Amino acid sequence: MPELTQLSADLPRSAAPVGPAEYQRVIARVRDEVARTVPPGSIVLVISRGDEELVRFPNHRGWHFPRTAGGEYGGYHPQDSHAAIAHLEELRSAGAAFLVLPRTAFWWLDYYGGVAEHLQRSARRIVDDRDACLIFAFEDAFTGSRVSPPSKVSGITTQASKGQLEGLIEALLPEECSVAIAVCDYEPLPTLGERGVWRFLLPGPALEFDARTGPDLIGQLQALAAAGVAYLVVPKDADGLVRLNPAFRYHMEGSCRVVTRQRYAGAIYMLEASTTTRENGSHGEGEERSDGRR
């Protein structure tokens, strides 16, 4: 987890115009900084001026700011600071946890002075690269505790299944290991004691988990493993959908191992990068039979 620093008052208020070559360098630096500092699967707001390249990340969900309800660039600048802050909070409530100001958007902090003050109160600056971008993390950005609207396909759908999953995690997995939980959108994640809990963000149901989503899922899983996540927990309502994706299923068969699959709770997979289980032996490995017995 990146070390968060206290937001200071010396925010850049403007930046010199950039040429085409320099602008491409800014885009590349933005992607590098997001990959370095933001947990995989997070929703990242970008003051993009509608440039799709600025919201295209391999392991994160980039949103234009401002944006329409359908997800397209809003096509306008907010009327004033009040309107900008209201829209920012609306998107935060929908799950956005980070805000990126590319160098080309530094003027916002001057023109919308209220936005700069709002960020001082409600966010922390985690990247300060005056040649490329600023990145702000909102409250609870790294804890997985943000409240999100319900989704059509939900990973943890009932208190019963949630409790069963938490029980399996506590019973089968080493206490020091971090876990990722497969969810659609940004429903709240359980608190598992001192464990690190990450999101494995599933695509929306409209994508039908077809072959086009496979590379995104694989990249996200690899990023989690590289970040030290040892296990992937897939609630029962999402397990079948994950296994129906051909490219992703093939990748999991080669790089993951089933710890357990429970008919009424879901499945737990050990990621390839995990060393703790290799040192401590297997934990509850095996699949449950259809009659509920092992």
C-alpha cells in the first residue's frame, strides 16, 4: 500500500502548454503512476477533456470527469466550484476512489478554487509529479470499505453466503495472507481482521463474460499476485461466470489451484505467487460434492 502524505497548500495553479510529443509523454506517465500507486481494480477519475487515452488503464477502471450517466465524457466544464464538487461527490458515492489531474488540467485548481479547498479537506495527495500529474486518494480509498450501489450481478449477495465465505477464509487460509474477493461494481467488502482485502473487479453483466473480457481479467489477476495477494475468493454467484470465460479459465487452470469450492458459498483459489501455503502445506484443498459432502 502506498504511503499517504498529508495534502499541503502548495498545489500547482497552472502549467505551460504542452506539444503533441510532450502530451503523449504525460499520458504515459499518468499510466505509470496509476499502476504504481493505485490498487488494481480501483475506479479512477481523470480530468480528461474527453481523451479516451487518459482513461485507458490495463488494471483499473478509468472514468472521465465530468461524465454522463452513461459513462461518456460530459462534454463541458462545470459552471463553478459548487457544481464541480457536487459532481465529484456523486461519482465518489458511485465508487470512485481516486482523482487524477494530468498536467494539462492543473488550471482547474486555479479556476475552481473551491475544488482545491475541497481536496485539501477530503483527500490526500499520493502523487505529486509537476511534469505529469497529481493523484488524490479519497477517504478509505485503500481499505475496501466504500459503500457502493447494488449491482445486477453481485458477488456477495446475502448475509448467509457472506458469513459462509468469511468462515471459510478464517478456517482455511493463513492469517498473514492477503485475499482478493471477486465482485461486480463496488459493493462493500468484508472486514477480515488484520488481513489485507482487495477487490477483483468483474466486468458488468452486459459484457456477458465473453472472450473480450479475458485479457482484462488476466491482467488484473496478475497485478494482484504481483502486489502480494495470495488468494482469490469467488462468491457462489460469480464462480460460474468466472469459469465460463474461456481465456480466463485457461489462465486460472495454469496459474491457480483450487483450495475449496463450496456449493452454497463459493470458491477459493491460491494464486501462483503465493509462497505461504507452499511453506505451510495445503489448506482445505478439494471440491465439495453436489450432496454437500467432501
